[in-house]
Amino acid sequence: MQQDIHLFKTEGAVTVPYSPTLRAAVEAMEESWRAFCALPLEQKKLFPYSEESAGVGYEYKDTPGATLDLKENFHLTLGRYGWLMQAARATGLPEAVTLVERCRDVALELQPEVEQFARDAEATCDIPGFATEVAGSSDIYYVRLIHYFGDRTPGDETATAHCDKSGFTFHLYEDTPGLERLTYDGAWVPMHVSPGETQVIPNMQLQYRTGGAIKATCHRVVATEASAKTGRYAAVCFVMLKDTPRYNKRAAGRLQEREPGFNYTCPPEEFAKLFATE
């Protein structure tokens, strides 16, 4: 792994090499996602969304609101692959079956890359037991495909500023720039995802697990001149931590509704309350 992995802790983002085999799998997945998105909406909605666990399947979100993104998503975990394939076949759409297959291919290709990153992060950033927990969580690595709709204004937040809820995120693909992270001193700076390298950021579970030694990175997507007109395609993998508590969205609310960077100065005891189950 690259020599600057310490930036994962000190800066909240680290650039990692993007292996050619993983990139090829991601590009094949993206091709299938675009084919699925091109279908009529009534056909796409034949693919159900399951709220069980992290939620998998197809989601269409077109409700306007200051903190609501206008987009469509597709989600897969290896643990729910059987359910997803059964649902895809039930639609009668070959595009749905291909989409599930290619998402699974990416999840499998990601597994060794994610585990290697976890080993390096554990050693460099002093996170005892991290690699073991990540390796044991592979069935809930959460691949998300995103299509943000066009008809926006350049400069709009097409993805509202927020922290991710999982352990860490691999940013796998973007067809236009616009991804930005909030630095610890309050500045928005670009994050680049290219065919040769990608970005990894820490999330809410990891901030909880490390008692605040590593902060969840606040980030957003801003519409460019191109994406404001035509929309934006992206792909990420949320690496969930099976043995670490999860952010309690029902009790604590949506992270998109919180002040960007609120967690950077939040005391550990207050931060822990966001994970309370009661």
C-alpha cells in the first residue's frame, strides 16, 4: 500500500492505487448500470428494494428538499446476493440480471483490496484488531451505484454534505468531477477518482471505534457545468464493520441534516450517544 496511508488519519482521505482488474470490473458494472438506468421507470421499479439490514435493490428518489438528493441508486451486498438475483430474474429484465452479476463481480474483486487496506491502516494508524473485523465483515460490504439526475444549476449540492455511516468508503468511480471533502479547518477541497487511483475516507463507525482518534470525513458532490445538464454517475463501496455499533439514524436523525463537520469537534462521549440503541 502507498506510503502516505497515514493521511487516512491525519487528513481524512488517502489516495490508493486502483488495480487494473478492479477497474475493469467497475467499468463493466457501470456499463450495466447505465443500461438499467436507460429503461423506462415503470420497468426499473419492478426491481424491489429491501430495507432488511443495510438495504439492497433499486431506489428511486425524486422528492425535492434542501437535504434530499435527486437520484436513483442500486445497492448490493454479497450476503444478499441470492435474494437480489431472485428479484432480478423475477423482473424479466436481462438488464437487471446483468447488473446484479456485475455488482457481485466488483464486490468479490474488492474483497482482497479492502482487506489489504485494513491491514495497512491498522498498522499505520494504530487501530488494533481492525483487519480482523474488516475481513469478517465481507458479506456486508455495501456496493452502491448512483445516478444523480441532471436539470440542476452549476454549483448545486447534488449530494448534500454528510458523513457516511459505515467504517470507511472506497470511492470507485465518477464520470465527472464534483466530489469534495471538508478539511478539518473548514475548507472544501476536491477529491479525485481516476482510472489509476481512488480515494478512501473514514466514516462514522470508525470514529466511534477509535474514540475520535480518526474522524469521519464530511463530503459532498457539487454540480459542474456538465453534470448540471446531463447528470452524474458514480460508484462507491461502504465497508460496514460487523462488530462495531452503527449510527442510530432513527434516534439521531439523518446525517445530511447536521452541520457539516459537526463531528470534527464532537467530544467522544457525546458522539457515542449517536449510536445508542435506546
